[in-house]
Amino acid sequence: MSALDELRRLRRDSTTDRKRDNKAAFWFLLPWFAGLVIITLGPVAASFGLGFTEYNLIQPPEFIGLDNFTRVFSDERLHNALGVTFTYVLVSVPLQLAFALGVAMLLDRGLRGLAFYRSAFYLPSLLGSSVAIAVLWTQIFGADGLVNRVLGFFGIEGKGWISDPDTALSTLIVLNVWTFGAPMIIFLAGLRQIPGVYYEAAAIDGVRGWSRFRHITLPLLSPIIFFNLVLQIIHAFQSFTQAFVVSNGTGGPSDSTMFYTLYLYQQGFSRFDMGYAAALAWFLLLIIGAFTAINFWAAKYWVFYDD
């Protein structure tokens, strides 16, 4: 057999092996693709279609054009829900990231038992969106809750923080800040990646404290801050469980905890206005997409990539 024939044989064998591998990969991936189409893409397409209909789960959908999408501009209760949600996102996300970064910098100093602290601080991120934590929050900030008992110890008369429209949203913001564990872990990983040579050079030049943080840590950590910012904004817009449990699904008191997602839920599963609820879901998608696009546009002014 000539060298050319041997080369052709090896090439045929390689092609056959590649086809066999591709076939195996296809069968392994088939359940995932089926789930993607049936569970994700199918309902997404259906919700988009329902947005153009009047549908109450009992009677067949009736096509009404863009009425559901134009209705969002005249729905005053929706505008209130947008105000509550924007306040929640714009206040809680920066506070949460600042708190997470502060704790990450403390842990980055090489504390003993770092693994324990890391796990302990991460735990609220796993439980923060659960019903149990939301119920616990009502016990802490209720009229007879833990906060008022501590205030009573110092002779201060508290109030029902959740039942007061002026403070109800603040308690949910505190809850979101408390779930700082996930961004903290990412910040901690980012801090570990900053080369020590920068800090050594800064120490030689006499740069310490806030200047070192502002001119070295912040710029080199800016890609991580940007990543956390985008993720936490999306997560905050999707918050639902806390407001639902704390207000018993009403968004009260006086719609002070009426998150956008809770209002969407009420339209769909309390008033059975599925067409409008579907339109609201797509409107929320546009809002989140707009915030994400603004973040990516603004990133070129403050995110520094050291490559």
C-alpha cells in the first residue's frame, strides 16, 4: 500500500469517527433542545401572540390588535407599579453591590475561617427569594417584631414597618441588600485576580487607603462591578416573592409594595386578563433590555479591561 493510499484510509477513518461523535452528541443534546422548544420558546411565542388578544382562560382568545400594548400608557396603577419597581431597583442594587464589595474586601484580607464566612454570607442569596424568608421578614418588621422589640429596649416606640406605606418598600429594599452573598463571592474572586505588583508599586509611592482603592482596586475591578450590576438589575426587576408574601398578594399598603411582576400576576391570575398580562410581560422585557443596553453603552466610559 502506497503512502497516498494510507493517507486516504486515515482520512476516511477520521471522517467516520467524527460523524459517529456528532451523532452521539446529537442524541445527548436532543432532550435539551426538546425542552428548549417545548418549555421555553413555545410559551414565549404563545405569550407574544396572546398579547394581541383578549383572553380569560375560559373563552377562546379574541384578536384585539395593539389594544393591550397601548393600554399600558393609560393604566395609572401600572404607572405606580413602575415607580415602585424603579425605586426598588435604583436604590437596592447600588446598596447591595456596595455592601457586597465592602464585605468582599474585608474577607480578602486573609481572615481565619474564610470558607465559613464565605458560606455564611452566601447563604442569604440562596434563601432570600424564598417564601420562608419573606414570612420571616414579616415577623422581624411587624408591629410586634424583632426590630420594635430592640427599639423598645432603648425606650423607642416602633411601628408596623410593613403596614406603613412610608416604610413598607424600605423593608423590601433591606431584604434585597441582605442577599448580597452572590455578588460578594464574585467580587472576592475578582479581588484575588488583581496582581499584587500594583499595590506594591503604590506602597512604594506612598499611595494608601482610599487613593489606593480609587486608583487601583476600582479600575481593575470595574469589569466585575459591571457584570454584577447587569445581573443584579435584571434580578431586581424580576423580584416577586417578597412583595407577594409581605403584602399577601395585594401590593399594599396603598400599593406601596406593588412591584411590576406582582401587578402582572394580578392581571393574569386574579383578573384572568391573560392578554394584558402577556403584553405586560413583553413590556417588562423591553424595560430590562433598555436598562441592559444603557449599561453596555455606559460601560465604555468607566469599565477598564486590563488586556
